[in-house]
Amino acid sequence: MTPKLSCENIWKIYGADPKEFLRRHENNPSEADFAGEGYVGACRDVSFTVEQGEILVIMGLSGSGKSTLIRCLSRLIDPTAGAVKFNGEDITEANESRLIDMRRRQLGMVFQNFGLLPHRTAARNVSFPLEIRGLSIEEAMTKAHNLLKLVGLNGRESYFPHELSGGQQQRVGIARSLAGDPELWFLDEPFSALDPLIRREMQDEFLRLQRLLKKTIVFITHDFDEAVRVASRIGIMKDGVLVQLDTPEELITNPATDYVRAFTKTAPRQKLVTVGKIMLPGVGVPHGLSISASTSIEEAAPRVLRSEFDVTVVDDRNQPVGRITRQGMIAALFPEEMAQ
Ligand SMILES: Nc1ncnc2c1ncn2[C@@H]1O[C@H](COP(=O)(O)OP(=O)(O)O)[C@@H](O)[C@H]1O
Ligand SMILES: [Mg+2]
């Protein structure tokens, strides 16, 4: 099946003549080429696909190229090279009118700084894209009220942005981005400006909305805990390069670089790593305990640690696929301590 979104060898280079620079270095400029000639490689040869209904999280430190990448995906800026395919259509080739149409009907965007219009009420902010699409004020306002209700803001329709808290302003931003009923939803650090408690509440809210709406989503954050809460898969960027793209469990157990490892340090690994990941070949004692490969090590730990014998691991058809030892469980629970 065609992926909903596919990003193929995207480069975004800033400098005097980026296209010429890239060509001259045969599409593979080195760090020294960038530094020596004063070019910035904000995105460097980034490729990935996003499947229908998936939440792909892109994370990385500030300046690693996340916003540049998401802007290339939505064609807010033009990549220096590479293709972005949306339902198989190369949108780097799309003309201005096709782009405008796509932004109105197929793409939704939410930004970190909310980006609301200060002199419009919450409802008029949400109705704005609908008015632009040619809906009558009445129709647009009816839709806007429904959308505000969806994000939990009923009663606040006539408030101006400055009369709303940060969390409420971002709810308006979310409602507005949903006005066109987008197929693809881009969120660039939507909750980064919010207090930790509000942020958590917004993450829950976002997940509730997604269960309802089932969008295909590219979500940017610099916070691994947030990434883990919302992601199907996580891509980690460093200096414009997509260093690793994997499930949270895979990133934690098999980090490609020290940079990735550093990000995953605070992750709740007991919840994310499953028994299937740490099992050994063979089976436990016959007729002994068995445990499903998809169980988290946190849930499995009490049983494994209490058992005198190796515990058999079974797949979802209850077939034995491996065994797990007490030592293996301890090493998985306390990787740092065991490595010392
Ligand atoms: N318009 C621009 N001109 C020059 N450099 C830019 C421009 N926009 C972004 N950059 C540079 O590209 C890099 C990536 O920036 P950005 O995508 O905003 O990172 P992030 O969103 O991960 O914090 C940074 O080094 C930034 O300074
Ligand atoms: Mg950014």
C-alpha cells in the first residue's frame, strides 16, 4: 500500500547557492564542506515513510532540524533537494494553487507559539480557515463551535486569546487546525510552551482526539517522555541527520548512537521493554510458568523473580518461543547497575 506520506532524501541547506553547493559536492557534502563554505545543513538526506493512522514523532535537541523538516513536509518551505510524497503525489512538484488547496483541505498544522489571531475570538479563530474556504459565517461558526466543544472549550467561544490560558489557547490552535478535517496532521512542539501538568493533560487530550479521529500524524517534540507517550515510532535527529527511526522499545534496547542512548536515559524502560526483547533461546521447565512475549518487564518481573526455574515465553498463539531467567530479568531492570 502507498504510505500516506513519504519523505525521500530531503535536503534543506541554507547559504548563498544551496542547490549549486549540493551538486558540486555530488549530493554528499561533508561536515568540512558545510563549515568551510558557510552553509548550514538544516536537513541532510532525510528519508522515512508514515503509514495511514500512524503517529510518527520526530525528536532532537533544539537546532537539530525538526522544524525545518516539518516545514519541508508541509511545503511551507521548499527543500533544496528530495521528494515529499503525499498519497503518492510528489508535492515538491505541486503548483501554488494545488498547495493552497492541500493546506485548506488535507493538511492541518499546530505550532508551539499557538499562532492565534489576537483580535478574533476563539470561535472566530477556528472559523477563519472555514471562512477562507468560502463557507458562510453561520456555517463556519456552527462548525467552529462544534470543534471547540471537541477540544473541551465550550463556554469559551467568545473569549479573546489574551483571556485564555496557554493550554486553552493551544486547544483553540488544535481546533483550528482540525477545521479542514485534514488527512495529515503536523504538530511542531505543540505542548512545549506549557507547564508540565498542563502538558500532560494536553497529551491525554491529544490521545483522546486521535482515538476519535484516527489522523496520520507527524508530531515534533524535544521531550522523550512526551514522545514515548504518543508515538507509534520515533525518529531522532541530530545536526540535520535522522540518526535512528524505530519503536520506543527498539530505541531503548538498541540505540544506534550515544546521542540516542542519552535521549532514552529517562524513559520508563520497565514499561516499554517487553519480555520478547530479553528472552533467551530454549524453553523453561516443562509444565512450569509461562508468560507472553508482549508482557512488559515491569509486569513480568514479580513472577519471574519469584520463580525458581526459567520461565517459558510464549507467543500470542501460546506457542513457546523462548525462556527468561532471573538474571536476565535483573539485568533488564537495572541495566546501569549490571554494566558496572
Ligand atoms: N532561515 C534560516 N536561515 C538560516 N539558517 C536557518 C534558517 N532556519 C533554520 N536555520 C538553521 O537550521 C538549523 C535547524 O533549525 P530548526 O529546524 O529550527 O531546528 P529545531 O526545530 O530542531 O530546533 C539551525 O541550525 C538553524 O539555525
Ligand atoms: Mg523547532
